[in-house]
Amino acid sequence: DAGVTQSPTHLIKTRGQQVTLRCSPKSGHDTVSWYQQALGQGPQFIFQYYEEEERQRGNFPDRFSGHQFPNYSSELNVNALLLGDSALYLCASTQDQETQYFGPGTRLLVL
Amino acid sequence: GENVEQHPSTLSVQEGDSAVIKCTYSDSASNYFPWYKQELGKRPQLIIDIRSNVGEKKDQRIAVTLNKTAKHFSLHITETQPEDSAVYFCAASRGGSYIPTFGRGTSLIVHP
């Protein structure tokens, strides 16, 4: 049983570019959440997807958008990248609305 | 919204000692409190959680206590080992719509 997977593992972009990160949830999980973890900080909630719709959103600008597919996998898109977007992006999945299982993350560096 | 404060930011102990990490939360409606361990360069992993209808929960060397009145909860690790060295995060959320708010983390260093 595969856990949560994410791709790519690392990514380097320049300011102004756009990036797409991908996540496959743990088998049997239908809800996917995305988090941004800056160095030395706890994960910050970006948004959550359930039944292919954004169900809740944290305090992030519209440059951050997402999508969930019928197989429950998800994408996080960030437009007009800023230096401050450099962080570890974590995807987490859940089935019971409580226990979250995190993926390994995508480390994004914006130059 | 919810605000979670976590202390200390760094904790250094000798192998075999106990370690205690404390968190406070602001939203009295929060009822689910997980703890995550994140080793360097790895994903956060759930190590223990507690719900608001329980005051204490143990799992081998790890225990969590919850004081709903004071709105604080703590992680206790006994007989620490070098492999316990990691960053530990507490979180709080309302059940049913799981959007946890995380603390800023505690870097635990266990010296052999």
C-alpha cells in the first residue's frame, strides 16, 4: 500500500515563472490538503480538496490554485513566483477528516 | 482563527532523560490535537494524537496530556534515545473539517 507520493522532489524556478506540483494520496483517501513549510516553521495550510472541489482555503493569495482529479490525485499551481515562495510544499491526505498523512514534499527554490 | 504556541523552540537532553514539549491553543472549539515528528529532510509523521474527551494517552515511551480548561497540551518522551532527535510539531483543529493549525516546532536534540 503506497503512502502519499509527491513529484517532483526538488524544483528550481526564477521569479515570475509558474510551477505545478503533484500529489497522489494514500490508497483509500479522498481528501487532499496542501501546506507550505518555510525553513524553521511549521506547515501553513494552503487549501483542501474534496470531491474535486476546493473545500477550504488558508490565507494564501490567488496565485496559489489547485485541482483534484477523479482519482483523488491533486495539483498545486503557483503563478508569478516570488522569492518568498521558496519553501517545502507538503501534500497530506486523509479519509477520516482527522488523521493526516504527509507526503515527502517538494522543495521549491525561487531564484 | 486558531493560534498555537509551542515551547521551547529548542530542547537539548542527555540520552535517557525525559523531554517535555508544551503547546497552548486559543480556540476552545478545537478538539483534536496531533503531534508530528519531522526528521531532517523528511516528511512530518504522526506519532501520537489526543481528542478532547481524553485527558492523557500513552504509546510506549510517548505520552500526551491535555488540559482543556487551560487550553494546553504537552508531549512527554521518556528514556530518550538519539534517534528521537528531530523537530516535533503540535497542532490543533476542530474535528470534522480537519484543518490543523501547527505550532512553530521544537528541535529536540538527544546527546548520546
